[in-house]
Amino acid sequence: MDALMLEGWTPILLIGIVVAIIIFFISRKISRKALFLTSIVLSLVGVGIVIYSREVVGGWDGIGLAVVTLSGFLGIWVGTISGVIIKK
């Protein structure tokens, strides 16, 4: 029964986890400066998508797009921070 309640959130959670894993592996291959630059650029793209979803799409579809984007945003920064900590 609990698995059915999580069914709608699974794609959103998976997007955040996959993005965090990708950023973590990227952080092992590039310099810190390039990692932060990449994270900032991807975060700005995410902010743009959230603004787009709020202003243009609107309604529940816009809220869904914003939630998925925020999950990716959290994944970007969790991957960045964990990559920097591990890289020390």
C-alpha cells in the first residue's frame, strides 16, 4: 500500500537522484572552477524553467514542471557539494 502512495513521486525523486549521480561523476573529472561554473549555469537554466512554468504554462502543469525542475536543482547542488567534499 505504501508503494502505491509513492508511485506519483517516483519519477521526480529519480530525476533528482540521477542528476546528483551525474554531477558527482562529472566532478571527479573536471576542476573545481569548471564544476561550479557548470552548476551555476545549470541552476540558472532551472530557474528559467521555473519562471517559464509559472508564467507561460500555468496551472497544475506548470506546478508539476516546477517541482520536477526543483528536484533537478537539488540534485545539481547535492552532486556538486558531495563531489567537492570527496575531491578534497
